[in-house]
Amino acid sequence: MKLAIIGSILLLITQLTQAQVFDPSKQAGAKIQADNFYPLVKFETSMGDIVLELNRKRAPVTVNNFLEYVSSKEYDNTLFHRVIADYVVQGGGYTPEFKEKKLNKPIINESGNGLKNNYYSVAMARQDDPHSATRQFFFNMDENENLDPGRTWGYTVFANVTEGTEVLDAMAQVETEYRPLIRFQDVPKTPIILISATILPEPTFD
């Protein structure tokens, strides 16, 4: 009986701890433009500039997580390491030397937020575990309905591209190769670098 009570208490503590971790208001990124549901982030890349409009209203945990990486300059000088024509352009996780960047804690999957993996939307990459997304993201370069949730978890869409679609179109068509030493598929032969990621100022309304 005592063991059962102790077990219940431990389970409750675990649940409360997890709830705190994934409470959007507790995340460091929540303090960044806290009253702005749609922050803008500019990517300066080796192929041109791209502007993303984030959707904190639909994907608060994911957006706050992304903003934390951006504000700490963790995306600067990283590689777009995976490009599949008419599918995805993926990056955010590796240096140009293919060294993995540091990871914050994984976040919960918010793929059921109503946002779809449509052309030029931005989603979080993850492992098989639906709640394993950390820092890598990808641009959808087609109507990727197979990445939306259904009977299984999908991939969380948290932003869309507002400027620079022509840059992404060019990225998606670069020549790629297999790198046997690191066992990476679909690596651009000519590296595509995310030079810097910057949070743009909030719009002002007169």
C-alpha cells in the first residue's frame, strides 16, 4: 500500500515537472517579443536572404525553442546538410565541418496545431520519437501531406516563408551527393551556409 502511494506521488511529481518544462511561458524564448504572436526571423545564407514568419499562436513551444536558438546565435555558421529536390531543404544542426552543434532539451510535438506541411512552410525535424525535436528544421519544397499528422504524429509546422522563396527554389535544385565517411545522404556538393539568423524588430503601428 505504501509503495503504491509512493509510486503515485512520484508519478505526480514527474507529470508536474514535465508540465513545467513544456509550459510555453516557462521557456527562455517566451521572453523574446513576448506579446508578438508572429515574430520575424531573417536568414542570411550563402545563396541569399530568407525571411520567416513564426506562428507562436499555433506552435508556442516550438517557436519559443526556435527563438532561443536564434537569439543565442546558435544557428549562425551552420550548414544546410540535406537537400531533396521537390521535398525538403534541411539544416540547423551542423557546422560546415559536419560537427554536431549543442542541443537543448527535446520539445513536445505540436504537429496537431492545424498548420500543414505545405510549400514554403517550415517544420521541425525529429527522430522516430515524436517528441525528439531539438534544433534542426526543414523547409517544405512541395505539398508534403505525408508529413502531416494522421494516425501517427506528424512534423510540427511553426513558420512560413514570407521573403526569399526564389532562394529556396535555387537551394532545392543544387547537385547533391552521398558522403560515405559521415554516412550522410543528399548533401549539397557545394556547401550552403546559414551565415546568420536574426530576429527582426517588431512592426510598429501608428
